[in-house]
Amino acid sequence: MINRLLKLIRRPERGWDPIPETYAREYAEIAYRAPVAVEKFDSLLRCLEGKARPAVLDLGAGPGHNSLYFALRGCRVTWHDVSSRYLAIARRAFAEKGLECRFALGYLEEAAGTYDLVLVSQCWNYCLNDSGFARKLFSLLKPGGIVYATINNEIFFREKNVRLNTLKRYARIFQFLLNSWLNVKIGHPFPSHAKIKRVFSRLDKRHRPQECSIERSGHYTVLTMKR
């Protein structure tokens, strides 16, 4: 409820931006220098080989480094993020390459349309509700479409939380437990690997994927699902 109320007040189209300008610039420099997950992304494209110019949604796209990768390979890409600062960076990157991209500013749940591939890169914790977001992702897929998500899990949470002072550390633990066991989400707690598995095991028939793989990879939970 608190997150939903904040969503009504904090509107990106009215100038609200959760990402400080300095951080956006520094993160963009790191993201564009870092190696892209070429092997995995190429394997996803091979799964879509029968589709001419696959439609790709980069959800929580940040500075657009993954969006650019797919655009360079002939995909029709939609960049979607809540940050206007990341939007400006992504626009410049695409303009410099002379590539087209559809840009959409908004919260994760406000993504629209249907796609052959939906990417969710380390931003799952920003959704309003884990179960609702799983259903939303299913609705964004065309028949045969694929979701590929890397989700920061409880290992990432422990590594990050240990650096905080005592009060903040216990507050984050409380948020984590509320979300994990009562499905009450305050702020942006990272979901545990077990929570993600529970969410997908309990989906109703209308939102149940044809195929679904949920694997642990260190401090990531890696989700691949096909409609």
C-alpha cells in the first residue's frame, strides 16, 4: 500500500527521478564498459530465429547498454525505465549509433505492449508486488515469447546489508522478512530465491508459463520463462 501511494505521488513525467545525476553518469560509464552477457543474449536470439526483427522490451533498462546490444542485432527495441536521467543517456547512445528505439518512461508495472523477449536485469526488487509482477511479465509476452530475468536474491542482500549501520541493517531485515513471508512490500527489498520459486509455483492457470526455469547463480536468481 505504501509503495502504491508513493507511486501516485512520485511521477517521473512530473520531474521526479530516483537516480541522482552523478550516479546515473558514473553507472552508465561502468555499464557501457562492462562485458555484455553475449553468450546468453545470443542464445535467446537463437530461440527467436523464426521471427523477423524480434520485439524486445528492456524493462528497467537504465542507461540502455542491453537495449543497444539487441538493437545492433536488428531487433525492434523498447527501452523502459523510471529515470529521466537514464533516458537522456540512452537517447544519446542510440543517436550516436544512428539506431532506432522506442523509449517509454514509467514504473515497471506501467510497461505496455507485447514482445518476443522481455529482459529484466537486476531490477525485480523495484516492482510493487512479486506475484503481481510475475503476472505482468506473462501478459507482456507474445505466444512463444520469453522472459529472461536476473534477480538479486538473499545472498546479494546479505552482502549489501552488512555494510549498513545497525539501525538500517535491522530495518532492511524487517522489510525482507515482511516481503518473504507475508507478501507485504515496503520499500524495495530483494526477494529470496525461495520466494521467486513460490511465486511461480502458485500462478493461476491463466498466467502459467509453458516453460519455466528458476536457477540460483551466486547472488542472482536467474529466471527464464516461455509463454
